[in-house]
Amino acid sequence: MNIPEKISPKDFDHINIIDDEGLVLACLGMVITLYIEEPYHQSIRMGAVECIKEYTELVNPYLRWISIKGKRMKKFRQTQLDPISDQVSQLEPMDYFEIILSGAEKVELANHYSLVTLLCGKRKYKNMGFLTATLPLGFIEKQSPGFLQKLAVRWSNHLKAFHGYAGFALIRSVDYGYAEKAEPYLYPMVKRFPGMEIDLPVSHLQHCTEGIKGINWLTILSNTFLERLGGKTGLKAKLGEEFSFYDYKEGTIIQAGPYPQIGDLEQNNIPLHYQKLYRQVRPIQAEYPDILIRTPQGVDDLEFAQEWLKRFS
């Protein structure tokens, strides 16, 4: 695709990344992603059900597809969610729980409206779960002030969030195969716009057991990480008044500046609030050697991954 000389928030809902066959591989929007410790606990699973129900009530008219626990995608109906609480209550700790929702016209395409949650079963090693949901910027702007922040607090409470983030993102298909197909087309966007999240939690999950993936406009940190940074009070003092803090039961959510930023390295525009926050939380960032996206020929995947993860240094 041709990237506009400048991208402003009003452009977001109208920019799609399309392949040679005309398929929408990615679009621009807002994401909230939460990583979850010990996702096999019944309280966490029921919390996920509450998040899913809230999301579907918000965007019901836009949803077209649903998959429950790895089954084939079916046409979405709100009534399909009615028995989920009963199903979850019958799960054994070793069982996993997964739901995928999409608003795409075709299952494999990217769309602004999507939700994926994967709560792994109990294992001998430390395992994690996640919930990620996307929305178009225009939808969020129509809500009451503080909508995304309040949503992040509620969901973090429901899931006892370990860490996470919310902000601008490239939204890919909920079908992992098609999500990876988009990767060659994403490089110019994520290389240029530092505020644009690369988000595919199913592949990030294994690296985020002891540290955070990174930061965005909203950064969710459990008390485990706040303690490693010397406590919330000290962190708040170092960041200053331009940063807002929203507490949830297990931690806090840090807002970096009044509005989400995309930045633009071609315009020498690095979101300074993001940079200031990143420099404070860098000690708790996970070591992440894996490939984030496939890069063009001649660009080393692993070098790019490290460059992107440390882009706010």
C-alpha cells in the first residue's frame, strides 16, 4: 500500500493493508491486550466471560463470526454466549478455554472488530493466558470520555491482569495463518510509526512470563512489576503530572500523555511521553529474541525485532 505522507487519527478507520489479490490483511485501529498469570483459575475464566459479554454487547451489530474452544468458525449470534458460563464452570484445571470473535465479511480477513482470548490449562511449567480486543478509533471517539481507560480497569480487575497495553495497532486477521500472511506488508508501517503496536499475543505469550512486552498509550502493570520498579509512588514522581494512573486491584494502568500517539520517524516525531515511560520501565521488559514479523529481503528479522522492541530507548 502507499502510506500517506502524514497519518492523522481521522485517517485511521479508512486505511487498509491489502495484498495482491485485494484481500484486507490488516487495518489500523485500537487494541487492548492483557496478559494473565495462572489463567486456569475459575475466577479468571469467569472474568474472561464477563469481558467477552461486555464486548459483544458493545459491538453486537458488527460481529459476524464466533469460534469456541477451537471449533470451526460459525456465524455469530449473541445467544451462542448464553451457555458459556455453564461450560466454563465445568472445565477442569488442565483444560484450556478459547473464544474468537470477528466482524470480518470473510473469516480470514482483518477487521476492526475482533476479540481473542486463550486461557491455557494448568501445567508443571509457568503458563500464561491473554485476552485481546480491537475497535476502530471512530467507535471509541463516540463513547463517553475515559471509555478506554475505564474498560481497561474493568477488564484488568476481571482478569487480574499481569501486564498489558492499549493504543494504536495494526489489526490482523484472527486466523493465525492469515495474520502471518500479512507480515511482509507490515514492515514499512511499523518501521515508520513507533506508536503502532505489533500485536499477535499467541506468539508473544511464551516470552512474557517474567517481563512485559513493552509500552503503549496505556500500560498495565501488576504489583509484581511495580515492586521491581521501586513502587508506584516513586514511579509516579519520576514521570510527572502529564502521566495519569488508574488503579485496579492487582496493579495500576499508566496513561502516557493526554492522547494516544502514533509518531512518525520520517518526520522525526517520537512520542515523548512514550519514550519517557519506556525509559523508566525498561528494566522489566522481557528478553524477546523471537521474530516479530517477517521482514523484506536483506533485513535481518531478529535485528529488527530488537530494534522495534527498544524503539523508545
